[in-house]
Amino acid sequence: MAAADDLRPLVDASTALLRATANFAGEGSRRLLGVSARPVAAELGRVAPVRASARRLGVLLDQALSQSTAEAEDALLDALVRGLVPDEARIIAALAAREWSPLVHVEARRDGEEHLGLRNASLIGRQAGIALVRRTPTYVTRLLASGLVAATPERENRGQEYEVLLAEPDVLDAIRAAGRGPLGPRIRRGGLELSELGRELWAARQVAPRAVERSG
């Protein structure tokens, strides 16, 4: 039988191997084959949403093959409505009732500052009774981008309404800011109305309650 001293080198080697294995295992929580585990996890986190989006796109493509024209329009209107906030829905309702509302853009004339000022200011927010009246330009910008609302030329027979709009505090502030210097501000007048798509949406909204009443 080998003496204890003869076995010590083997024991020491085994101990060193166990320590190295433990260290490697600990490091493995941070690195995997020389690649940091955190970026790998982050990459896996990014892959999942991409795959979900790809599956959603595949579903839409399949639906597009079988949907009718009416179903396609319903899907479009549904997507647009889902992107609205309550104040924007009130603006659509107000435009449906009023048919038109004045709109102005306030622009500076100074060189390099053509885009300073205020765009898409309108009375429609106050007329609709929305909660955030001061955000009316933002709401109008979003509704124009959605295609549910359309801009119109100035209506000269609505001068009194333009005067009221130009007296709004935010509009007056923009006029003062854009009018500094030798040149006064440029004020562009226009109007707002429901687009064809917006009118179709409102017509569908009007039909829906009657359909519910008949089914009840």
C-alpha cells in the first residue's frame, strides 16, 4: 500500500482541479464560452418580441387573403380608433356636429426660423369641451396624420370665428414670440372638417346604437 506522503501529490492535484471547476462554474454564470451571459440574455429578450411580431404579421397576411372590402375597411377604422385618446374622440364628434372649425398657423418670418411659432391651433378643442384644451394643436396634428380629419382652405365668411381664435392665449403668445424683430409673424388661415374616412367612421358610429336596439 502506498504511503500517505506518496498520495499527497494526487490529493493536491484533485483539490486544485475541484477549485478550478468551482471557479469555472461561478464564472459560467457570467460568461458562457467566453461570451458574457448578460448580452446573451438581452439578445434572447429581443428575439421573443421579434418572433411575436413576425407571427402577428403572418396572421395579418393570412387574413388579407380572405377578407372582403368591407372587412378591410372595418379593420382600418378599428385600428385608427384604437389609436385615439378620449379628447380626440370628442373632437371628431364636435366636427361631425359643426361640420367645420377655423384653423391657424403662426410662423416667424426671420431667416432660419420659418418653422417657429404654432401650428394647427383651432377652436375645435374648446368647442368640443375637451379636458386638455391647451393640447388642441397636438390633438389636431395627430388627427390630421390619422386621416380622420382634413384641413380646408380659409373661409372668408367666418371672420368672427378667426378673431376669436386669434385671441386665444396660446395663439397670442405665439404671435408675440414669432413677431420679434423687424418683421411681424405670418399667420396662415385654414379650417378643419372630417375627412371622407372620418365621416364613414361617424356614420358607422350612428348606425351601431340602432343595430343594438333592434337586436335587443
